[in-house]
Amino acid sequence: MIFKPLLLAAIFAAFGLPVTAGNSYQPIPFSALSGWMDDDHAAALEAFKVTCGDMSGEDWQALCAVAHQNPNSRLYFETFFQPILTKTTEPALFTGYYEPELTGSLTRTGRFRYPIYGVPDEVRAGGIWKTRRDIEKNELLKGRGLEIAWVENPADIFFLQIQGSGRLRLQDGTTIRLGYGGSNGHRYQAIGPNLVELGVLQEHEVSANRIIQWVQNNLEQGQEIIWKNPAYVFFRRVDDVPGDKGPLGAMNRSLTTLRTLAVDPKYVTLGMPIWLEKGGSRPLNRLMIAQDTGSAITGPQRADVFFGTGSQAGIAAGLTKDTGRMILLMPIEDARALVLEH
């Protein structure tokens, strides 16, 4: 199948995807997807079914209805979808994220004295609010009744905010879940380059795990580094998600370990199947579902792999910083109709 440039523009416009200067879109066969035949397509189909019912448009709803009839999973994707590679001048980058599990308290104690905040009215109103430094150094939210829980290390809050959700294990052994509530509107800025500039880490050593370790071991200096990132995330309690399910993503549905991908919704329709080919020391070739977003995830070949819950997932996520490519799986029926019309 060959798509002319104007036809590709029509296809992407139909699915709310931009045709950006410097980008081109190339249809490729499933045989060109490295590792396609070896993947667990049934697992990918189950992840797709979690969110496909929330996608808008008759085409997506029709595909979702077929998915719930439990078809042969590989043939389902090969029959109803067309792989499309987005070619861009921007380099591909794939990282990882996870659901951290912290220890904390619902009340302030001598040990647990750093608050995790809910959403203030200023943020609910929209727009850009105070910076992280303003909020924390000047204690702008203290005494306003917005405290959801307390933890013992301010670095825990920072890295919880980077992940966007987490679990808090209380002293009585019970667990509560925290979900993304909102942000102050500032753009996320990575702090790794600041540690390289200080000579703390070499550029090739920068990883989430190394950053966490250094900040926890150097709390005072680490706080200054953390304040270099002006973005601040607020949380909400999530009490209606079973413990065996993943945290809620941008589509307000549970994420699936190693099947959920966080993407830039300017370039990828949320809920869309994505074929990921990630290189590095831990290569990953598998069918993912675009079910989440992130403030640091920008561009057509930029994504975050969800690694699951807990410390081991955190280690794996922190080691992930690789190149590769991702291929969109677009509904084929509309593409064929557009081809016939042209």
C-alpha cells in the first residue's frame, strides 16, 4: 500500500494527528516489525481492551467491539491495522517509569514530616502557578488542609512526582494509592545535567537510580538541585482501584506492566496500539498501548515504558534510556477508503 503525501495528511487529520514540518509517515508491512511473530499478542489485546472503549470515533468503537469478541489476537491486529512509521529529524528516546511504593503516615509525626499535597484552588483554576522553590521554600500550602499524607524524605516526594502516581504503605501495614491530581503548569526540567555540571556524575552515568541515590545521600545540596526543576505535581487519593491492578493513567484506566506506553498526545492518539523497538542492553520489541502521558514526553518518537510497581520495577525503569523506533498501528479500513477516494 502506497500513501501519497496529501492522502497521508488526510489520514492523520482524520485521527487528530498533526502533519508536522520535518515529519513524514511511511506505511510498512508487519513483516518489517522486528520480533512481531514472537510477541504475546493476546497480552497486548487485553491491554488494548482496557481503554479502547474510551476512545472517540465510530471506527475505534467498531474495532473495540471486535476486540471484545476475543478473536485470534495476532490476526486481529494484522487484519484491522496498518503499521505507520513516523519519520522525524528528532532522535528517538525511550525511557521507563513505574509506580513507587513509599512508607508514610496519614498524620504528621516526628519521622514522617514532609507533606504530599492535594490540589490547591489556584491550580484548579488553570494556568501557571508558583514554582517548586516558591511552594516548598516559602511553605505556601502549609496549614491549608491540603495534606494527604506525610513521608520522611523530601526526595521521595520529588521522585513520586516524576512518576505521577504511587502507593503509600502505612505503619499499620495497609496501603493507599496516590494518583496524579494536577500540576503548577511549569515545564519539567531534568536535574541530571545539573549533577553533570557539578561534576557529581559523568554524562554517561546519569540515570534515575544514580540521581535518587545522590539526592538521598546529600539532602541539603540535593534540595537545591531539585529546585532547579520548577514543575510541581499535586496528588489525589485513589481508593477505587484494586491492589492487583496498575495505577490510573491519563485515560483514567489502570496501566498494564510492560504493555502501557506514555506518549505525546500531540502525535499519538491515546488508546492506539504502538509497536515498540527499543534498543540498549535490555532490548524490548513488543506491542504496546498508548495509555498515558507525561510532562517530559514530547515528540513523535519519544515514549515512556511502564515497568510496574515497587523497587525492582523502579530499578528497571531507571536503567532505561535507549534509542530505537516506534510504529503506530492505525485502523486500516479508513486508510483504504481514503486510498480508493484518491
